[in-house]
Amino acid sequence: MSGAQKIAVTVTEIVPLNELVTRFKFKPTDGSLLPTFSGGAHTVVEMKDGAITRLNPYSLMSDPMDQTAYTISVRRDDVGRGGSLFLHRNVKVGDQMTISYPVNLFSLDLRAKKHLFLAGGIGITPFIAQIKQLERTNGRWELHYATRSVALGSYVDELTTKHPNEAHIYYDDQEQRIDLKNLLDGQPLGTHVYVCGPKGMIDWVRKTAADEGWPRESIHYEEFLAPKSGKPFEVKLAISNKVIQVGEDESLLEAMEREGVDAPYLCRGGACGQCETDVIDYRGNFIHRDHWLEDADHKSGKKIMPCVSRFEGKTLVLDR
Amino acid sequence: MTIQFNDETFRDDYSFHNSAWAIRRFPFPFHEDSYMYSVNMEQHRGGPAGSIFEKRFDVDEHYLSEMRDRAMVLADDPLRCQSLPHMTLAGWDLLELIMVSKSEDYPELFELHRNGNTWRWVNKPMGIDDTFTFLDEATLPYGPLEYITRQAQGDFCVLDQRDDNLWMDAGIVTTQADWSLDFDIGMNFFEWHAPVPLAHEKGVFVRALKFLLNIQQGSPARRLNWTMTVNPLLDTSPENYHKWGIQKTTLTPENIGQKQHLRVELQTFFRLPRSNALVFPIRAYLCSFQDLMTMPKWGRRLHRVIRDLPEELATYKGFIDNRTMMLDYLSKFDDGLPTSDGIWPEFETEPSLNLSEDS
Amino acid sequence: MSKFEFPPSIRSRPIYRTLEPRKGPAHLLIADAAGAEAMLDMATTEMMQTAHIIYIPKGADFGGKLRALNPAKYYEGPSYAASVSRIRKVLADAKMGLQVYLAGTEGLMGQAQLEATNAGIPHTAIQCEHRGSVARRMQCVHCKGITEDVEVDPFICSHCGLNLFVRDHYSRRIAAYQGVCIDAEDPGNVPPSKGIYE
């Protein structure tokens, strides 16, 4: 079986935070305690959306010490394929759902002398759990959180009330920007930077830090990509000896699962590397979207990450 | 069943012994008649009733004596238990994992009563009844890692996970196959395995690391490893090698059956939830050659494995000088009959030893 | 002086490369003896404006040339032990982005690297280039004592007197290679010592 262990849960609370973001609370259906987790962990939420089973990762944002419930915050993506829309529109308090055990691909480096968090939009969620963890263990941290506007600033009030000295907020519509170069300049040795937000923000932070002489190991980032829709395509799976069709609104990974081919995964967002698959033969173009493979791998035509990447062309044969 | 704990030693007079029950459940590590490194991992989700795989942390008849031996090693050399400063949370994770597992798996021996962060831990065999505050080091006599592993058989390595690697950043190591925690602490997965021959070239460690990095909460894994030890000595440390090394030269054809021990490690791997570290318990089981030979299948197979083992491995595992004597002894228990697949002794179905007079 | 090519070895043995200037707000250069030559080969005028050079000559005569690079700060110490408190202070005051360059003997680089990693710099971000003596800093695994500048194998532990063979297994945290008793299984049978790379 692929993916982490599963937990049967019941939705116990749904709180719309603003026009785009809604918070969901899950408790174990059998009344037991949930596993503890480490700040930065995510859970994969299973959604039965008609004929399609969607599995989307969401960062856990509850207190890692709290074993009674998990919470996640979901930003509605109106142009996406529907995972977030499904949660926003179809899920009701009292519904029973399946989520995965926590998996952490964005954990704190506990050696850090200081943790510097950079959040963009809904990228705030893993930091909320990490801040709770660090508060419990007397860690030193600072948050710089860029959001579109006061109205869309999820958790801004909570953060600035509880942590007036550590939390710094930047509103795009007020032309406020994180002065990154200045912020990085003068941080004590042993500081680690964590960035979660849109790809452009991650790239900007990584490049600026490298230019300022920061070691690669001191920069941590996480961005879960939602799979994007695209033109349907056909794939031959050499090991399973099957030819399958990938539909417009499903990912290659989802299509393999639909056809009963057990493909490994953890994050389903192009980050963890679990679903890396060898390409045996192809004629056409890859649409690579993952963060996992190196540029050279993308160009080689020898590897694909089926969770987020697609293909356009005549022939694609995979080692699955 | 109720475990009858042995009163025995792993040094000086070496009164260590296995009961018939312990021999039957001994984790014989060879599933076929030859051996080579492999990433022989499987899920650690129980096993046959009474087997060493059944519980998350096996407790057997050697428990009290092993814990007494560990206390002696630590008194002589406190550097055998170390934790780099960032690993304290992982130490609490491990304490929680062991206390929860043992109290659930052996309720007649261990009890855990939790009221918020006030925890009461009862270890009946060792006569311990302590109340402490979870995550407050000041309320325990040792750090959390040392406290709980002074009450748990086997060595424990606690590995930090970062930069796509595992780092040996904490542990307690008193029953090891000749490696030093004090020297290796802080190393990454490839570095602490650096002295192992052949396996790097075969890509074993690259594959093993990839597997271990992806072990998730709730999905522990396990494998067996093995080596040879003359006398049932648990502390075969490099630190004391200048004292115990000489014992390897005391083997004679007359005493080898009793003195030579196969030493098998049950290695398990658990993701630790609060720290995202990985704990790697290494539980050593010892069995003398003469006790192993009571299982006809094991006698036949051990002879074939030792005979055909590459020289580099026999050297690395430290028995190259004694291999000829071992084979002279073991060959008497190999009549050439085929053996069944798998590690279990099959003592009910495997034919008994059948040697003609002139063989 | 030509550079020594270390033979291929196991994964725990450090690998030394050639220093190259990197971007950063400040630069810390630490060298002993012939390590000065690596610094002279690498140093740029721009880097020297924010550079701190710490040099332990060990009898070599590069002080004048290093000083002529005109670094922002220059210090010459009589020994590593005499310099280490200064190194710690420099690292305690340093900010992220500091570039660390080490050159010279393995003992010097290992010990300075340990100070830098303790201060929070990942070891992979610290550049090291070997120059000069190939002697090793050895730890006796039995008594834990360190013997500096070991050139032969086997050697006698300067603390407990055991005959030790020289392993390639190296600990960054101890900044030393491991020495293990060579005659434990046959006391007194110690082969004659020869150079480590002979």
C-alpha cells in the first residue's frame, strides 16, 4: 500500500476565516487520541468526489501537543481541479473522512540558534504549528508574513496579539514588502530560514540568501503544488502491462491509481520524491512541474513525477 | 506467559545461558544457505506469537541481567550515552514510545499512568515507580533517553533527519558490534557506515537510506544483522577492545561449541512524532554454537554460510582467524541434506542430523 | 610546494578541495604553515576589505606576504591553542553569510572547522584546502587522548602508551582520526612503524 497510515476522522468544526480561507477541524471517529506530530507536518485528506478520489496534502496547524483534534486551513482555488472547492462546498460538520498520519517534509532544524519564518498567503499554516512547538520548547523565532490585504490576512490578529514582538505583517495592497536583503543582513550565525508560499517567493528567498552568502542547508522551503489540469494523454505502463488514459482533470498519479496500479506517494505535491518514475520511451514533450527533480533530470527525458507533471505527445512508456 | 528472568553475567564468569524457550525463539538470521548484504527491510508489525518480532520492544529472560550489565558499562564509561543538545525532544519521544509500547504490550510488567503532563511509570521487574513531568528534564534522574534506555534491552541510536540524510546525534551504546558512539556521534548515515566493506560499492547504503528517510509515523520497519562473538560478551566495544580482543584467541576445538556465539541484532526503525527524528533500536541476541546445533536446520545452514562467506566480510566481522576452527566444528552438523526456506527452525519437520560413520 | 594527493578512501575521511572566493559580507581565513600559500592563491582585493586572517606560521615564513594582502584584520598566533579563543570570539560575533576558508594541516582545519560548525555554519559550507604536512591528529579510542601530528603507523598513544594503528575513520566532532590497539589479539606483536602513506 502506498502513502502513510490512515485515520478515520469526523469533521467537528468548519470556520470560514475570510472570503478565501476556511478552517476544518477533525477528531478521530472512534474517540481515540490522534498521534502527536512535529511542526511543519501535513496530512493527506481523502475526498470522494464523484468517481474521482482526490488526495490533497494540507499542513497541520493545530498545536502539535494536542492529541484531541487536528486543524487545517484550506484556501479556495477557483481555477484548480476541485480539491479545495470540494472541501469548501461539499464537506459538512459531522461528515466522516479519511486522513493520513502526519508526514513532515518541512521540519524545523532543531540545531538552529534562531528560526526565521517567511510566509506568503496560505503558506502561513505550517508556521502556526511550528510556532506552537517552539513556544513550548523555548525556541527563538521571528515571523515575516506577507498577505494580500487586511481582509485576507488569515490568523494575523491571533499572531500579532500573542506575539507582538515576533510577528511582522506585510500587506500587498498597502505596498508593504518584506525587505529581505536587509532582513537577512545581520542575522546571527546559526539562523535558519524557512519559507512557505508561492513559487516566486520561494525562488526569491533562495536566490537572495545565496547571494548574501547563506549556506544552502540553512534555507528550508515547502510549496505543495496542486496538480494542474491539462490535455488528456495516453500512457503505457510497462510493468503492469496496461495502457491508460489520463483525463483532463486528473493527474497521472490519480489515473494510475484509478487503474489499480499501486504507485508510491507521500506528498502528492511534487516535493517528496516518492513517486519518481523512470521513463522508458517517449515521443513528445513533458510538462514538468515538480520541485523534486533537478533541471538536468527534467531535460533528460528519463524521469517524471506523476503527481504533478503531465505529457503532451504521441508515446509515453513508464517503468510502472 | 510469565517470564522467568535469569540471574546471569555477560563478563568474568560468563554465566549467561539461553533456556530452551530462548533457543527456539532465537532470531537465526539466514533465510537461505548463503549470505550477502541486502536492504532486507520489512514492516515491524508483530510476528508469530512468542517470537521476538511479536512486540514492539521484546522483553525476554535476559532483561534484568542485561540492564545490570548496562549500568556497569555506564559507570565505567559515561560517554556510552550521549545526546547532542538539539536531540532532547527526540529523547522524550523515545521515552514516550517505549513507555506506551511496553505498558500496552506487557501490562503485567509495566504500567504508565498519564494525567496531563504528570506521568507515573511503574517497572515491576526493576522495582521502579517514578512520577515525573513530561518534557521537564529536572523531574527525572537522567536525561529522558538515558532514563528509559537504562530500562530497555538493546542499544538505541537516535537519528536526526535533515538535508536528505540521517545524523547519528544521540544514543546509548553498550552492547555493540565494535563501534563507538562517542566517536561516531554527529556523523551522517554514509559516514558512520564508512568502515563497512563491499556494501557501499553495491549501493546498499544509498537504497537503505532512501528507505529509512521515508519511514513514517505508525509504520515502523525492521531487519536482522549478525556477527560473531567469542564468549557471551555484550560490550564488544572498540573502547575495551584491548581488553576483550584477546578472548578471541582462547577458542579451542574442545570449547568452541560453548564459547563461540552467533550474535544477531534485531534492528528496528520508528519515526518519532514530536521531533521528526528516527530511532534505531539495535537489540542483540546471543546464542552459543552448541545451542544452535540443537536445531538441525540451523546446523546445516550455518556451516554453509560461514564456509562461503567472502573473506572481506569474515575479516570485518572479526572472525577470519577462527574461521577454520569454526568450520571444523560446524561441518559435523552438515550432512548435505537440503534446508527449507526461511529463518524458522522447523524443528518439527526438518530431518534430524544423519551422518554416516565415515563422513 | 606541490600538493599531496590523498589516496581514495572511505566515506568518513574528509576530502579537501581548492579554495575559491565566495560571495558574503565577511570572510574568515584561518591557515597554518604552508596553508598560507592557498590563501595567497585565492585572496582577492575585494574580499580583503572585509577579511580577517588568522595565521599560525609553525616556523614557515609567509607572514609578510599575508599581511601584504592588506586584510581588514590580521593576526598571527604562536600555536593553534593560543589562537582558539580569538577564533571563538570572531565566530560568536559573526553574522550569517560569513565565509570561512581553512588551509594547511588536517589538524588545523579539523579543529577550526569544529569551532565554525559549533557556531552554526554547516560543515559543507566551510571550504578546506590541504597544504603542507600530512601528519594526522589521532584519537585513541581506548583512553580518548589526542596525539597531535602523527606521521607513522602504528604509533604509541602519547597518553596511555598502547600501540595504535591509524584508521581512516574520521570524526568531525573530535577533529581526529581513530587509533585502535594493534596487538590486542597478540600482545607484543607490533609491526615496525612506517609512514602513513608509504
